[in-house]
Amino acid sequence: MDGQGAFVTAINLIVSGDAALAEIVGLSLRVTLSAVFLSCLVGLPAGAALALARFPGRGGVIVVFNSLMGLPPVVAGLVVYLTLSRSGPLGPLALLFTPTAMIIAQTVLITPIIVSLTRSVIEDLWREYEDQLRSLGSSALRAVPTLLWDGRFSLVTVVLAGLGRAMAEVGAVLIVGGNIAGHTRTMTTAIALETARGDLALALGLGIILLSLTLLLNAGAFVSGRVAQRTAG
Amino acid sequence: MMHGTFSILPLRVSGLRFGVRGTELIKGISFELRAGVRTLIIGPNGAGKSLTLRLSHGLIKPTAGEVAWAGGTTDRRRKRHAMVFQRPVMLRRSARANLVHALSLGGLDRSERGRRADEALERFGLGHLADRPARLLSGGEQQRLAIARAWSLRPQVLFLDEPTSALDPASTKAIEEMIEAIHADGVKIVMTTHNMGQARRLGDEVLFLHNGRLLEHTPADEFFAKPRTEEADAFLKGELLH
Amino acid sequence: MAFLKHIIGAGTALSLMAAAALQPAVAQDEFITVASTTSTEQSGLFDHILPIFEEKTGIEVRVIAQGTGQALETGRRGDADVLFVHAKAAEEEFVAEGHGVEREPVMYNDFVFVGPGDDPAGIKGGSDAVAALQAIAEAEAPFASRGDDSGTHKAELNLWEAAGIEPSGDWYRELGQGMGPTLNTAAQMPAYTMSDRATWISFQNRGPLEIVVEGDDRLFNQYGVILVNPERHEHVKAEAGQQFIDWLVSGEGQQAIGSYEIDGQQLFFPNAQDEGA
């Protein structure tokens, strides 16, 4: 086993159009992108609101969200597992060991990242905009969409941070998904399995493919961001 | 041209105080501003010029005292006074969209916003910039846009906080012309400046502030010819810097 | 305003996505969930036998590979329909407590001791597992234990007990890992460890490790299958689950298990007929 072997394995997997691989990649993307999407839907407005709102205990809330950025994936996974388990409160939904459970676990994991980083970006922006927007008659609440839109280039980085965490994550999806072949096996859980099997070349090959995917997504975001920024200032 | 059905002037400011963490920055200021005259607020650094503007505009709340508009219009959305800042804050969108956004905050109907935005851009010769990203415009262009944005809101009073201090002479001239035109429309101008030439050119009356106190409220020609206080005299001679 | 359009678009996309995401849970062909052990999963046995069963019955089998302790817990919580594990005493307790309907023997393989070729404890070639452990403890040669409450871990602890040793010290490393990761680690240390033969045969990253002790009756590794009690968890797919169990112990299922080979070596030995197993 060496790096070259892994590289050859990766190329072979891609070139041969391996159906199982395509399925795993597809599921990884579906789970990760869904989780990022849901996290943004909740986290962007929540982070912006937290940046603008002034209430007693706000500092505490910020500290909690900042700390949750470091939430260990297995802990997030375990909490979701216990919630979705047949013996748990949401057991009747029969969601454990499904892709939906994995999406939920990753959403729990990355929403704090989106909230915290969004708060930081929007707080800076609000410092710059507050007088002007207030002068124009904007309430803090009304400023939320304006600030999110104006901070969009910085927020892309926030979203990418969440995406990176979700793409790389294995602990949570392994617990709530169960790494079922053809059903809840993702890139990362497949890598964990191949490592356990001692097939390090295949594991590393899958790793190279995963990294390439992440690279591709980031490059796409970067390039489109640059183009948009050039035209929007 | 007077907007609205009634005038919010005169503005009566009485016993105005403002402090931050125990340091009093505005130490009891009272004045009355009438329609039709351009008021210039001048004074050395730290005198409290900007704070006075911001307190009058309602951006910050005084620790004591009162800012009273005639008719008692306090509803923010119907605020009949607008403000232009030293550094214009433009949103990351086109020049025209910046005006539309402001008009939307001003509570205008969707259909009216575009028309009013175009009208404001044309009025000040900024029509060719309409579709340009506002943040990529030069500082002078951005400040002219900020004034057009404020004007599009049809204010009865326009506050300007050192609007030309960061600009080159050509832009400064363009902006002074805009201010003249807006004054000619009947909009009350209240402006701070560091530039004494500008104060002489634009001012009808002067509020001279020093150390958080109002020392003079006099007609401009009188103030510049024969200031009543030692401090104002020293300031005009360039001897009073703080 | 542009932003509102985005919000509305996103909202629509969300509802569509939620609908799509929830769909598999309600509308899909029949499937059962089997909690099994890492050794069966990682040996590739399921890839060999499940397609035969699925073709015959149309029932999809979703396997979650866990340590035996965790698999039993999954069953206890009602998160699996069938358990397929290897720790007889724990399995019988599981049934006795009413969590499972019945335990049936399916197959066996055996454990082997693997260790570095230079054999610091001098046990190579032996067939007495207890004596080998005593020699390892004597020499304080590194030993990697699963330490994860799995069937293999439990079997290892039983052997230590038989050897009259309570293993501790720097040489005894409890990893808390599955079989594969434990072998990976042992290969790097290098250390002795106990593995089920199936995982060992299919394991590719052996490094300096080789089989040092095998063939002791006490290294026998029996697998059993249990239907999770539908009286405890009414959603358990008892019919399909029982169909899977019946197939495993049928002539066809037993033959499928016996025919799984890697490099010409049979990994599991069917023994459903042996009622005492």
C-alpha cells in the first residue's frame, strides 16, 4: 500500500464508472447538501438576528453557539440516535438508519457553525451600516434580509465552512445511518469501513475522490463568488 | 417646494445632554431651527457637532433634554427628515437599487419606488450611473448618490454631517451645488463642516459649539465678521483646535 | 425585492426536499434491518449471501455492523428486526429478558491468535490458547484487546479468566475498536491480538502479523440469530424477519454460508442442525 496505489485505485474507480461508487457519492452529496441547505435556512437568519438583537443573556447565547461549533460529531449523532430510536421520542417516524436521519444529524452539527459565523459577519456589517439603515427608517428586524444580502460574499465562506464540516464528517452519520450498504453508506463511512477491512489503498482512493469533490465544490463557489463580486462591488 | 401637508419645523431642542459611561459629551444645548435658512454647525474637534446632528435626527437618544418637532411627528416611517453621513454607506447593489431600497424603507408603494428613484437620479445628473454597482463608484459619486437618495425621500429637513470632508475639490463643488439646489426647493439644510470657506459659502446662520456647549447661534455674516465669544474668535483665527 | 424571491424559492425547495427525503421511509419495497457484528460485515459474508435471499424473497436486508454489545442494545431499543451476533451467553440473556423471541444457532468459525512473526512471547505454532496468554503475560509482550464489549472481546476475557490472569499493564492495550481497526493497530505496534478467522482471512493490511495459535476448542466462535420480540416493539417486522431467519437455517441458507470462500479458504461453517450450539 502506498500513495501511488491509492491514486491508481481512485482513478480506476472513477474511470470504470463504478455503480456502487456513484451511489455512495450521490448519497454523500444529497445528505451533505440537504443538511447545509437546511442549516442555512435556519442559521443565516438566526445568526443575523443574533447579531442585531439586544436582550439579556445574549452573551450567553453567543458563547453557547460558539461552543457548539466544536460539538463532537459522535455526540450530535448520539443525541439524534436517541431521539430517533424506536425507544426515543420520535421513534414512530421510523427515521433511524435512513438518509433523513443522517441529514438531521448533520444539520444539528453544522447549524451552530452557520449561526456563529453569520453572527460575526453580520455584526461587522451592522457596525458599518447601522446609522445609515436606521436613518432610512429600518428596524433591526427589517435590516436582517438587507444585511444577509449585502454580506453574501462573506457568507459564502460561512456556508463553505459548514459544507466542509458536513462533507468530512463520519462520526454522526455512522451512528444514525448505520453505514448500510446501498442505503446509508456515504463516502466517509465507506472510507471508515475500508480502513477497518485493512484495504487502505481503496480507503485512501475513496478519500482522494472525496477531497476532489470538496475541492470542486469550493472552486465552483470561489469562481462564481469572484465573478459576482466583480460586478456587484 | 414644501413636502407634506404640514411643516415639522421649527425644531426645538432644549436642555440636550448626552454622555457615554459617565463622560458628558453634550452639556445642555438648546436652540430653535426655523425653515428657510441654512444652518451650519461649526466648532473644533470634539465640540459635539456630529452628536448634535445625530441626536436631532434621532439616531441616538439624549440622556436628558428634548428634541421636539412641530406637529410631534415621531413615527419613524413617516420621518420627514433625512441624513447624509461623512462616509456614504452604499449597499452592495446598483445605484438605482440603493434608492429603491431606501424608498421601500420609507414606506413607498412598490410602483412608486422606481419612478421616484429615476426622478432623483435624473434631477442630479446621475442617470448614467443607475445600473452601476454603487460600491464601485468613486467617493464623490457615492456621496452625490447618498444625497440623491436622501432627497428622493422628500424630506423637509436634510442633515449633512461633513459631507465633503473626504472629497476632492471638484466633488466638493458638485455637492455644494446639490445642497444649494435642495435648499432652493425649500428643504431646510442643517450641516456640519470643518471647512470655513464652505461655511461662509453655504451658511445663513451658524451654531458654534465648543466642548459640548452651544456658545453662539448667530447669522453667518455676523458670526464671521464679529464673533461674540473669545472661543469663536480664536477658532476663526485657527488658534482653537480642541 | 430580490431577497424575498430568494426566500420564497428556498421555501418551496425546502418543502419539496422534505417531501422527497421523507418518502423512502413510507414508500419503499419491504426491507428488514439486521444488527450484526463487524466481523461478519467486514469479512464480506453478507455481500455473498444477501443477494441470494433478496432475489428469492424480494425482501431487502439492511445490515448495520456493530459490536455484539452494541447490536444487542440496538435490538433492546427496537431499532433492528433481527440480531445476528456471536456471544451465546449474552444472546440467551437477551432472549430470557424477553427482548428476543428465540435464539437459533447458525454457523461458527473460530478465533485465532495473530502476532508479529518474530514472536516475542514464543508461542508460535501452539494450539493451547490459555497457555499462549500466560506466555504473553509472562513476557509482557504487547497485546491489543478489542476492549469494546463485542463478542470477540467477551471471548478474549473468558480466556484470560481461564488463564487465571487479570491483564493489566502497559503491554495490555484496550483499543475500544472494531476488529479491523484493532488488526490495523496491532500490525503497527506490533502486538498480539485475537481475531475471528473470517476477518483475519479477508484482512489486507497484515504487516508483520501472522497466525501464531489456532485449533483450540476454546477458540470456537458460534454465531446465533434472534428475532427481536414484536411484543416489546410492535413495529418489528416479525414476518419478514422470521423469513430471513428461517432461510439462514434452511438447507439453502446453510449452503450459501458454507460456500463463501476467500482465496480458497472457507470462512464460516454452517451448524444450524447442531441444537446445542
